[in-house]
Amino acid sequence: MVNPYFELIFFAIMGPELKRHRANPCYRINIYAIAPTHPLGIKPSGNALLSAVSNGEEINRKLLGDLARFPEDLLVELLSYITDPQDLKNLGHCSRILYAYTYGEDHWRNLYLKEYERLEKLRKSSEIVPFGSQKWRGSWRKSVLALDNEALVQANSLIFSDLLYRPYQCSNIDYTSLFKRIIDYERRSSEMCLTLNTEFGVERFREGSLSLDDFQSKYINKPFILQAEAGSNRWPKWGFDELLNMFPEESFRQEAVQWNLSKYLEYAKNNRDESPLYLFDCKGDPMKKLSQEYEAPAIFKDDAFKLFQSGEVQCRPDHRWLIAGPGRSGSTFHKDPNHTSAWNAVLTGMKLWVMLPPDVQVPGVSTDKEEEEVTAPIGTSEWILSGFYNDAVKLAELGKCMITVTFPGECIYVPSGWWHSVINLTDCVAITENFVPEPLLVKVLSFLKDKPTQISGFHLKDLGRSVDAFLRNLQTEEASSDTVNHISSLKEFVQASKEHEFDNEDCGVKCESEVYVPVYEFFVELLKRSKHKEAAEMALEELKKLDQMKHSERVRDSDMWNELKKGSSESFSFSFDLE
């Protein structure tokens, strides 16, 4: 029970502050961001209307030669097929226009990453050095060509192109200025551990004040933030420098590459990428060591996926990551793999979160019906400057989106199936884990059963060994028909794994043998023999009801189609004369 005298003292002190922040500031931003002048003098397409050069198009055609026949987007596409850096460099030296079209970072980044991927597959040495590029020189172009300096060829008043200017504009976006009003407001919320934005903000709690029962009954399907106690050492204080001191020679995975920290930090401090490479590492000795330096919040420790890493069963998908990156880096909209939930703790820096419930369409993002294919703008900067962030704010004002900023010492919960995009507003280091709480078992089971082609992270060889060990240790028991069928599927998979000699590729990669991977069946049988047995039985019963509803919907749709066909007096055709 709250002491009434405490309430009086609290409101006497904080009342004026609360009154000041009663009304939420506008979370919308000005998307008409001003970028510095392009180093080559390239300007947006609209500026051509005000250009003093009347014969600009004629000059462009002359400087491009026969390549002027192609539309701009096709020209850029053709340039992407050049795989030799010297060829691309020489082509750019043919004219000022071609220099501008070959100057962009995307060309040189793609060259480097493709060569890195090729060399990584060969793996003839411990260090992968595409084109002999051993150090970061400030840009992909200079790194690939081994240039410390270069004289830039100007194209002033010659090129008006959104296709060339927009990536440069996105690479110069300053998130701390763009989101300043929102950052300041969220920081005050953080300092007070209150939810000042009661309209669409994310609730904040002291870590010890939210019980497991409250989490599983009230907040299991809703994002929230846990705060460490003020002045505590709840989370390690890892920044870029601290990580470098701990692992000066160790390599970490940064999306498509694996650099040591010194090289990555040079890149992070000085790059011109629209979406900088993001350190997202879950393997190796560094991560094993780092995972011993912290523990998950108590309410997140109840994790049914731990059954995949118990005893001889060792096939759990990667679920624990160190994530770090400079400002502008982050992740585009996605749902976490296998319909798991997640928590994310910021150690240094600030993160902007845009989160939407599973059934809400994300602005600027399209998916197919099964959400197997997700199509979105290339980077988060483009998504923001295109106005989609402001569209998300409109949804938030309608109760269909949540927006917040997390600061050092704050841990955010991401429920299963929620769309979310995370943007590093500054240099940022964080840790995150995926897990499966009991109340959300039905969602995970439904996903594993109905969307087997979207399951990811389970490696075939490890899964085969784990299933084999499970079957060898299986006790003779009176089994239901479902269990009998599951065991049969598991035996078939083990036999297939021995016959085909699976390597450890992800189960999401389609096997040449077309072998069914029984992740759902394996998980169900593990659950039945664990402390989650009762929760699993309830989840399976609920799953049966969901399956019946889906079946009824399919039947209804089929009946509607048949009714439509009955209403037609003639057979359907495209009016072709078959004779």
C-alpha cells in the first residue's frame, strides 16, 4: 500500500514538472532535411528548374556519349555489373558525368562485399583482404583503390539527379538534431521513470517492481522498458573503446564482413554509408566471455527454447547477440525469428524504436500474405526522409504504433510477432536475447507448424544429432496418436540426415533432398517431457481451435467462390475463339 504522505510529498515536488509535460510534444519531424553541398556539386532534380545552364541536357549527352541513350536508373544498373575496380575507375575518368555516376559509395561497397563473400567461401587464409584492402581509408572507393587522397572532379551545374543526391543526403542525416524534441522528452521520462507520453509511449518500470505474474498476465503482448536502479552496476558499461581494450585482435561479424574491432571502429568513425555496417555478433570466444558478464532480467529467464540446449540436445538457434554500430546504423522493419520474443539492453548510446502490433501494416513496407517476403526502402534514413516515419506517428496517435527512445541502463521488451525498426541515434552498444515465455507458446507453435519454410536458425547437422540423441534416450510409454506421428517424423529425419550427410547449413535453406525438417514435432515432444508440460497442453488445445477456425475460413471462402460460379450462366473465358 502506497503511503499517502509519500504521495503528497511526491506531487508537491514533481507536480509542476508533471504539469509542464502533461501535453505530449509533437513526435513528427521535419523531413526536409538540409544536407551539406555534395562534394561533386551534384544537386537534386528539382534544382534543374532554377539552373542557369540552359543546355545542360545537351552537355550531359555529349559527356556520356552512347551511354546517354539509357535512362538514368538503367545506367546505374549497368554500372553495377562491373566487377573490376580498375575498370570502374577508368570508366569514371572518361568524363565528368561518368565520374559522378561511378563515384557513389554503393558501387564500391558492393564490389568489396561481393569479393569478400567470394574469398570467405574459399577461406585460404585467416584474414580476408579483398583487393588488398587491409585498412579503412575513409570511404569504400578509397579503401578498394588504396587511395589516401584523391582530387575530386567537379560536376557543378551539370548533374541534377535525385538518384545520386539522395544517398548522399541520407548519409549526412543528423538524428540527434532531427529527433531532438523527442529525445529530450523521452530523456525526461527516463530520468523520472515515468511514462510521460501516455498516448503512445512505452511504459517504464524499475526492474524490481514488475513481477513475473504481472509480466505474464498484463504485459506479455505489450512492449515496456525495464530500468536498472539508479547508480547500480546492473549492466556492463561497454563502449567502443572498452570493447577494443578487451578484444584488440578479435574479429566480430558486421553483417556481410568479419573485421577486427580496430578496423570496424575506424569505419564507424569515418564512413559515408547511408546505412552503415552493423556489428551483430553471436559466436566466437568474445561473445562467450561477454555472456558471462551479465544476466537476463528475472522475468525473462522463463524460456521454453532452453529445451533445445539441454543435455545431449544442442540445436538451439543463435539467440544471444552483442550489437554495436555508429549513428545512422540499425535495423529495418522485421519480426524476430521463429516468432520469439526479445529483450534489448542499451549499454551506451541511444536507440529510437518504432514498434507496431502484428496485424498493423507498416508504412512504406509491403509483405506477401504469409509475410515470407518483406519489401522496404533500402535504409532507415530513406524510410524517414520519405515521410514514412511521420505516417507511423499518425498510426501511433490512433493507438496502432508505439515510439520510444532507450538510454543506457534501459532494457526494452519486444513481444512475439511485433514489427519493429531500431535506429541508433548515436554510437551505440547493446546486448539482446530472444526467448519464448510460456504464455506465448501457442504463437510459437503455430508459427513452427504452419510456416515451416520460414523457420530459421536451426542447423541441420546439429538438429539431426539432437533428434537422434532424444530418440535413443526415449522411454517406452503409452503414447497418443499425435506423439506416434511425431516420433515417426523424427525417425525419418534422422534416417535422412544419415543418408544425405547434411552439413550444418540453416534449415531455412532448402535442402536438395527436399527432406522435411520436423522442428515443430521435436519441440512439442520436448515440451511434453519438461516443466512446461501443462502450459504446452493448453497451448496445443488452443492451437487446435485456431486450426479449426482457419479451416472454417477456407471452407467459407471456397463456398463463396462456388456460389459465384453458380451465378454465372456461361462458363468463364477470356473471350478467345478456340476454333
